Amino acid sequence: MTACRDEHRNCVDAQNHIVSDSGCQAGGSGAHYIYGGSSGGHVGDAVVGGGVSRGGFGGIGGSGHGGGE
């Protein structure tokens, strides 16, 4: 099945500049996917708008490990 949305995704760095998809697949690089948004579509272009995927590698924010209670 396909997703309900027809949005494209871009792999971006912390400044929302497009990087190669391998940056998002490697994990630990700080790169993450943005779905939707607008850009020139080329590596180095800034993406404006869109939504961030928090699943998988490269999510923004701290780790989910809290260390004991």
C-alpha cells in the first residue's frame, strides 16, 4: 500500500540544507528527513516548511533513554 500523502522527502542536515540520502541512512550524522516543504531540490539547497520524521535514525532531539528512576 502507498501512503495517503503524496509528499516528497528530503534528507537534510541540522540547518535544513539538502544532503544525500546516505546521510539519513547512516545514522548518528544529525541528518534527518523532512517531508513536504519547498526547495530547489538539489544538494545544498535549503528546505522551507515541511514536517520532520522522528522515526528511525537521525531524529531530532535527545535520546529516549532516561537512566533509572
